[in-house]
Amino acid sequence: MSCESVQNGLIQNHPLNELKQIAEDNDLDILDLKFAKLMDEKDPLRHLRDEFHYPKMGDILNTDPKIVDPSEDCVYFCGNSLGLCPKKTKEYMNIEVDKWASLGVQGHTNGDLPWAWCDELLEEDMAKIVGCNREEVALMNGLTVNLHLLLISFYRPTKDRYKILCESKAFPSDHYAFESQSMLHGYNPNDVMICVEPRQGEFTLRTEDILEVIEKEGDKIAVVCFAGVQYYTGQLFDIQTITKAGHAKGCYVGWDMAHAVGNVPLYLHDWDIDFACWCTYKYLNASAGGLAGLFIHEKFRSNNFPKLLGWWGHDMSTRFKMDNKMELIPGARGYRISNTPGFLCAPLKASFEVFKKTSVEDLRKKSLLLTSYLEFLVLHYYRRPAGDTPDGDNIYIDIFTPADPQQRGAQLSLAFNVCIEQLFKELERRGVVCDKRLPRVIRITPVPMYCSFEDVHRFMALLKDALLAAKGSLSHVDQTTV
């Protein structure tokens, strides 16, 4: 799908068509602030913002008090990195602290979140969000620890089938996990890892190119493991199609859902995914370094794969016999090793209570509109001009994220034709919270659970001001840089 198609709303059922129709029906200019305010008034999920502590201009760092109103909400577009704090979090954390203070060890088996099984009380809520059965999910550890535990079971290389297929720009932690698992089995990672690259001049992967590699190399591939949503570009992969193709060639197929969970609807069980893992501190708003999740399809419920064992994987009914005779819990819970950090269940509980007031499908509907609105404004004001040269005076934005709304989540990766270091500082001065990837990419993420259309409109105005303020110090960069 081309940028022109997006700008003109030519794609059937594109969210931009709905936005334009609403503007026309209400005799409003889609570029006008009044349109953004109308969309917020019509938003059935607008009340969810009140469930969160939304940072103020005067509280976040690096704002300039001369140019911001300290009492005004900042523009928080960084939920792809850390979600905002649900208001109930502090209350639930205090309950656990008070329980520890008053009960000591008895807190393991008492209260709303008994520490001995607090994770199990949250499994059903997590299962609904990722689309699986309760027995297929476990809450444990951190993301990469879980990925390692899963790869120990699913990456079992043989002389003929030993390769791992992933994207070339996998998140570094995933990449390191693949490398280290290769070396643990005595292989050179360069011989093991097949890292799929975008085509020349493109920034995202085409599904057909991934399928072509699977068809060509599949007999040698032990594990296919991609991110559900690519952290850098924001690309949402065709999870079901890639999984089916991997299975057809006899590969195990797993997914890192860190940027997908809570962002897009997932149906891990129905898609027949073998394994998956994710963190909870991005779109699930469960605190920095929050308790991570793990999925194993029920077809592997009683698997005899290699795995690392620990006491917390032992059946609860006989766990305290302490006879060192493992009675492994079938399914995902059997992969638990150590007792759950009870304090990390409290923020997850607070977040799940907000999710219960909506659905991932409804969040997705708003997200499609919100992201399309942002995309339209970016292209309207900062489209790459025809015939532009690298040393021209124009400042424009390439969008690395796919133009097809069905191939992305809430994030747009904006790639400027200038080095964004000074621009990023100017955005911070104006109260915009986002993140940068030097030399040219700023990731912007209007999370539908707590971001508004007015936030998007405000961001565009602040971006204009920031570009004007930084203009003299912006140097052009290679436009082909990813």
C-alpha cells in the first residue's frame, strides 16, 4: 500500500475513510483541532484515560517551564517502551507491603494475592488477552529468561535440522538468545541463524519473502522465531500464515509477543503457535520489569522435551512433601522454576482490571483510527517531496511502519531526513515523551487505552515548533539509513 493511497484514503475500509467521513458529516476540516476534539467526544473508550496517572508537563524531566504549562498533561507517546501507571497500582502494592508487615510469612497463603499462588490467580485474565486456554499460559520471570527456557525445549538441533530463522533486526536480547542457544549446542551462530532482510530500498519484511525462505531452507530450520510486532519498525507480521508455513516444513514456530500483547488481538491457541513469550510493562502497563508471560500450546501439555526444572514446577498437592521426587505440572506451569515475586503481581492485577473494562478488539478499533489519523497528519505536513536531494532544505519524514493498517499496531516509526538528536531535545522541552533511535528515527505510539486524538493533534503542533527551534542545528543524514 502506497503513501499516496493512505493520504487519499483510496483503500477500501481504510480507517482514514471513516475519519474523513466523520469530518464531512460534521462540516469540519480533518486538520482542525475541532475535529480531534469531536473524535474524543465520540470515543467510547475515552473514560479509560482516567484509570491512569497521566504525567503532567511540570513533572516529567527536561521540559522548559517557559514554554509549557506545568499543569497540562504531557504528550505521552512511549507506551511501546513503558505503559503508564494504573491508579490502582499503588493501592494494591500497599496492600502487599502491609500484609508483609503484619503477617510476615503467613502472607504466602493469605490475602487477595497469596504469594504462593498469586500468579495463578491472574492466569485467566492473561489467557483472554493472548487468546489461549488458561493451562497454556504461565506468569514467570522476565521475557528473555522465558525465551531461553522455551528454546531449551524447542531448539533441539540435529545434524540435518539446526538453523534458527528470525528477522535481521530482531531485538538485541532475542538475537543474543539465539546466538547463545546456538553456542550451547556447539554451533557457530553464523552458521545457525538465518536473518531475513528487507528488500533493497525497503524498511520492512514482506510476508512472501519470509515464506520463500521457509520453503527453501525449511528442511534445515529447527525453529522459526519472529517478533509479533517488530520493535523498531512497528510491523505486525502475518503470524498465522508464517506459523502455518513453518509447520508445513516441520519447524517449531515461536513468537516474541512483547510489542504485540495488549496492542493487537492475539489468538495464540487457534493460530496453532507452538510457543510464545512476552513482557508486561509495555502495552500491559504492569510496571518496569514486570512479571513476564509464557505460552505453550496444549498439544505439548505433556511433552518430554528437555527443560530446566525447579520446585515451582512441582504439583502443589505434593510440593511440600519435600521428597525430591518431581511431579511435574503439565503444561505451561511446569516451566516455572522459582516462586513468583508477589509484589509484581499487584501492578499486573491493577492493569488487568482496566482491561476488563474493554476488550483488545475494541482497543484495536480505536488504535486503527488513532494511528491512521497520526499518519495522515504526518504525510500531509511532512511528505517527502518529489525529486528531493539529500542536501536540500526540506525537512520530511519517511514512515518505516507499513502503510497497511492491518500490518501494524499502535506505533509509527518516523524517519527524518535529518539527524534527530537536537530535534528530540526540543520535543522533550515541549513535553513530548517518545523515544529516539539515532540517527533518524523517532518512535511515536498513541496507545488507545490512554491517548487521545487531541494528543495526536497537539503532537503535530509541538513537532512543528520543535523543528523550527532546532532548524539551525539539524544536519542531513543518509536517507537510506534504517
